[in-house]
Amino acid sequence: MADASSPLPPYLEADIAEAARLLHRARYAIALTGAGLSKESGIPTFRGEGGLWTRNGEPPMNAYERFLMDPAAWWRERLDETGQKNNELAIAIAQAQPNAGHLALVELERAGYLRCTITQNIDNLHIAAGSERLLEIHGNRTLLRCIECDARYRPEMVPTEELPPRCDRCGGIVKSDTVMFGEPIPRRVLRACFLEAERADLMLVIGTTALVMPAADLPAVVYRHGGTLIEVNVEPTVLTPYCAVSLRGPAGTMLPRLVEAVTEHAGREPQFRGVGLDARL
Ligand code: NAD
């Protein structure tokens, strides 16, 4: 695979130029990111080559149901450092740093091209990179959340002498902010994601198989009302036939090239038509 500075094949240069043209023309562009974006930060994906599920099979899909049956047991397991040492995803996330793909999205946001990033990732890397207009649809692994009122807490704010810990505001049970399999997505963030998709006339769909619902519906919302989809992925996905352009390569190479191309295309500072967004929900 090409790195960020080596020449790309002509067909890929043409695709990047076309993606830059579309992005420059867009009135309200947003991004949807998935596990593939963080792969170059050393975090394995679930599906696709080398993915955790590709290697180990799918885990049970009733994690939230099991949590509700015994939240204290879930907390004991979480606080048990020996157990955490065997959690490949947790270890990789703890060590990861944002890569060139995360940083390119920040550049696009700061230049006024990207109005919002919706991420399915839980790894905190968009925030570490500097994204401000961010919606974390599956939560953030570094935070905790009350299952009743959705208040989010940093772990050091929540005493764990008594398990399960309770919310300061409403007394509800507190768990990891990460949305578990079978758990409803907090309503406020879900609504914000769909509002952004309804507003968007272009979506960059980056490093996701687009199979996990309801996040997988967001590109469909953009497409159904006449918006443009641009995919950045090393492999084709179910969305490929609906994409105006598919940048077939790693996000850490493709996204910096897209930033360069859109900057060249503009030849001037783009106009920023900022809008209010309750970022980091
Ligand atoms: P997925 O695991 O289903 O698919 C990963 C996708 O990324 C595949 O389409 C693959 O072809 C593509 N990909 C792999 N390397 C890439 C690269 N370098 N550049 C661009 N694309 C690349 O991921 P998903 O669709 O996000 O769904 C999995 C769910 O698992 C999500 O809901 C997410 O919350 C969670 N998850 C998150 C993390 C994380 O936070 N980093 C990691 C694993 C899984």
C-alpha cells in the first residue's frame, strides 16, 4: 500500500480529484466513520481482514440484557485488572494515538468543509485528534453513562465502593458509555445524528462495513434525499454501488490526499458557514 507521500496509480489520483471536486461543491458535508479508520492506529476492526470477529467469531449479541441481569457482576469484571489484560480491543485502544486519517478530518473541519463527524468508534481518537463537531453514536470507551438520564461521567467522578455505582443526578445505574449489543442508543445523540444526515448533501463514509444498525441507515438518509456518498475503504461494501466515488485504499493515506486535493481545488480559503451543533454529545 502507498504511504501518504508516495505516488498513487492514475485512476486513484482521478478518484481523489473527483472526490475533492464534490466536497468543494457541497453545501453541507458530514462524515461517518467506523473501525477501519482506527486500524492504522493499531486498533483491530471487527469485520474484514484481520478483524476480531473474522478471527474469533461473533460474540453473543445480548450483552446489555446480561448487564441488566447483574450490573454489579459486570462492574466486578470491569474492575478486575487480570480480566482486562486479556481484552485485546481494550489494550489496543489504551495504547492508540490518532493517525493521519483522524488528523485529516480535523483539517477538513477547520477549513469549513466538514460540518460534523459521526463516529461509530468508541476509541476517543477523534477527540484526541481535535475534532470538535463530533457525535459518538456508540459512545466513548473512556467515559461512563447513566442508563436512565444519559448523564456522562469521567471514571474518576464515579465512586465504585458500592456496585453498581449510581448516577449523582437521578440515582440510575451507571455503566460504560460504550453502547452494548442490544442496548438502545441514547436518544439525544441518535436524534442529532439523524438531523445531521437529513441536513447533509454529502457524506464521507470511512472505514465502515455499514452493517451495524441504526448507524448504517445514516448514509441511506443522505442518499435518499439526493445527497452524494463518497466511500473511503480498503474493500468494497454494501454501499459501494451507491457511492459517487470510492477511494479504495487506507484512510490514513486517502484522507490526507483528499485534503491536499480539495485545498488545490479551492485555490483559496473556503467560506465557512458555521452552524450550531451540540458537539461531543
Ligand atoms: P467493521 O469492523 O464492521 O468494518 C471495518 C471496515 O473498515 C471494513 O469495511 C474494512 O474493509 C474497513 N477497513 C479496514 N482497514 C481500513 C483502513 N485502513 N482504511 C479504511 N477502511 C478500512 O467496522 P464498523 O463498520 O465500524 O462496525 C463495527 C462496530 O464495532 C462499530 O459499531 C464500532 O463501534 C465497533 N468497533 C469500534 C472500534 C474502535 O472504536 N476503533 C474497533 C472495532 C469495532
